[in-house]
Amino acid sequence: EADIYQTPRYLVIGTGKKITLECSQTMGHDKMYWYQQDPGMELHLIHYSYGVNSTEKGDLSSESTVSRIRTEHFPLTLESARPSHTSQYLCASSEAGTGGKEQYFGPGTRLTVT
Amino acid sequence: QKEVEQDPGPLSVPEGAIVSLNCTYSNSAFQYFMWYRQYSRKGPELLMYTYSSGNKEDGRFTAQVDKSSKYISLFIRDSQPSDSATYLCAMREAAGNKLTFGGGTRVLVKP
């Protein structure tokens, strides 16, 4: 079944640790996105990719980095986690040509930095 | 001022009632309009999308876009407790690839 997966679903980690949030999709979508969402707040785009070896920063400044070595995989890395990084991180994907009109979201990773 | 404004709610209605949700926006270049439903601790799922002005109906859901007023609406008929969720509007420009989201309206449908 075609889907989009995120791991871990929940993560509690101490300040200064390096973390990688995983995102994989089995739909063959070229475009992938990372959003940050605080409780009750809108989604903010932090990174996006239009294909392999293509990554761009989004509207919200973020200290995270991303890579796109394979079409199906779009991991997000925080080199040194801080309490201000506590949030929900949502990964999404869409087909090429739809212009992000139909973005499919993963279940999210809820990150808490202590 | 935010580009997309959405009342956070919560909006509480009895089962069977019509739920009325709306968003206003300031960017006249927005051409595609979407509604997403997000259950607690889940990712958003696409409910409806419309292009430019007009109405679109899908089952119990009706989406309306009024570009002249920069106003979009979502109506849910015969609401069910399973409709209890946060509803997010989203929109983008014709040539753009990035979506701009509203903050979401939390809806509670009481049995």
C-alpha cells in the first residue's frame, strides 16, 4: 500500500544531541516537504525538495538540514538539539506537476528537547 | 498580519448539524484552495481542493471560494462525532509550489 512514513513518532532527547527524523514514501513522488507545527498553530514550511539532490529552505528559518539521495527518502537532521526545537515535524510529498496541490502527509514526529 | 486567517475555535455543534468553516486571505495571487482535516496526533489529510472561484461538493462536504472577497468556506452536512478534528485551510499561487496554511479550526461534534 502506497503511503508516507515517519519515524520515530515520539522522541524525547536532551539538549545538544544530534538527531535525525526519518521520512519515507512509497508513492514515487518527486516532491517532498518538511513542516513544523506547534500546538494550535499553522504549519510552517522549513525544507522542500523537487527531486534527488535538490533541496531548498522554506519560509521558516530552521537550524535543521535535509538531504535527498533517494527519491523515497527525505531525512531531517538537527546537529545540536535545543529546547526551542520542541515541536511537531510533519513530512509530506506530492507528484511532480501538481505543484504541491495535493500534498500527502505522514503521521508526524513529536519532538521534545529537555 | 498573517496571509491566511482562520478562527481557531473550538466550534462545538450537536450531531447532525451543519458545520461552517471559513478562511480569509490577503494574497490575491492565490489560485488553488484546499481543506485538510487533522485528527489529534496525526498528519493532515486532504479533504477538498478547488481552483479559482466556485463551489465543489463531495459527499457531505462542500467547498466554496469567493476570490472577490478573498474568502473560502467549508460546509459539513449531517455532522458526525467522527468529524471532530482540526480543519486547516491551505492555498497557493498558480505558479508556486508552496502551500500557505491557516492556523486551523478545532471542531467538536457532540453526540
